[in-house]
Amino acid sequence: MEITLVGGDITTQRVDVIVNAANSSLLGGGGVDGAIHRRGGPAILDECRALRASRYGRGLPTGQAVATTAGDLPARWVVHTVGPVWSAAEDRSALLRDCYANSLRVADERGAGTVAFPLISAGVYGWPVEDAVRQALSVLSSATPAHVTEARLVLFGAETLAVAQRVRAAG
């Protein structure tokens, strides 16, 4: 699987799956989650409400992933995952890695060839960007999906892209 670092807006990526850094309610929010719901339109929210009414009455657990339609986005599906809030007192990196692994698994199960990931938990959840990139790349570089041939890490802002490029180059 090829891993690419791309600067820009995840909602404009033409891929099979766009991964959403969702909140546990699945009902939209700020940051990436809000942008995906706004650009994707009401079909995404309708499916998220149905998921809440059936399998996820208490919300989607941190690290898990679930797929919905992509609505008006240039993708086939949105895979929603809930990242952990960063904590200096508790190592939650396994949960962050689970977000990438489970999202990739859900995308692969649908036969997706291309997946665009945001930098999960690095926004309002406070995860340090360098470590968030390391966690993402550790999962993606060791994955062997059956169908996914490209995973894009879509980084918002030139500074975040530059950090990701430095982390990747450092190996």
C-alpha cells in the first residue's frame, strides 16, 4: 500500500473513503467532523442518526470505526472514528493507532482502493502533531490490506504538512 502525505482539505479528496475524525455522538461537531458533515450534506447525518438508534446508542467508542454514505463528498463512503483526547498523564497512543487500523479495516472490507485520513486527534483533542504523525505512519506502514492500494494522510495547513514530511523523512 502506498502512503502519501497531502496538504489540503480532506473534504475535496477524490477517494473511495474519507475518514472522519468524529466525536462519539456521530452527530457532527467542529474541525474535520463539522467540515465533513457540512460538505457531505444531510445523508451522512441521517445514517449517523440511524447508527445511534441501533448499534451505537451510547455513541461510537474511542478507537472504533463505522462506515456511512459519503453524501455529497467526492467519495463513496465516510468511515467515522473517534480519536482519543491527548493526555500527558496517560498513554493513549494504542487507542489512536486503533483509529487508523480499524478505519483501514472497515474501508478494506468495503473493497475501497483509496482512503484519505485526517491527522486524527491532532486538532481540538490536543495530540502533539509530531507524535500524531508517527502513530499514523506506524499503523499505515505496517498494514497489509487486501484492497486498499493508497492511504493518504491529508494534512491541513502548510506547517502541519512540513512537520509530517520531516517525521516521515526521519523514519
